[in-house]
Amino acid sequence: MVFVTLLGLAVSAPPWVFLIAAFCAGFCISGGQKSVIALAAIFYPAPIRSTGVGWALGIGRLGSIGGPLLIGVLLAYQLSAASLFYGRPSRCC
């Protein structure tokens, strides 16, 4: 969450700063998605473990699909890109 907020602050920074912030945010988000599999394997009992892991990954896929759609709608309402990263609803321009 910290790197995603920093990504919002880096929108107006030089390109190399934005690229580093994007790399850090993507690295942490990807690592979080991978850890869901390990956590589901720990929390679900053996007979339903594959179902639990499948549901965890499925819910993550819904977020991967719905997130960009939601951001596109918010950008269409003229919200600034930076405000979308750290949740402050300010109008663009």
C-alpha cells in the first residue's frame, strides 16, 4: 500500500522516479498475490485445500479485472491519476 501511494506521488516526477515506484509497487503486489496460495494452504483443511486455493485465486482475478475498469471510469469523471493512487478525490486540471 505504501508503494502504491508513492506511485501516486511519482506521477508528476521525472520518468525514472516513476519507473522505480512502479517497479516497487508491482513487485510487492505480485508477492502478495503469490502469498495468498501459501496462506490458503495453511488455513484450509487438507480435504478442501484445492478449493480454498482456487477461490482465493479466483477472487484475486476478479480484482485484476475490475480494478482497471473502475480506474477507467474514475478517469472518465476527470479525476487526476495521482489522486487515484492515494485516494484523495481531487479533480484534474
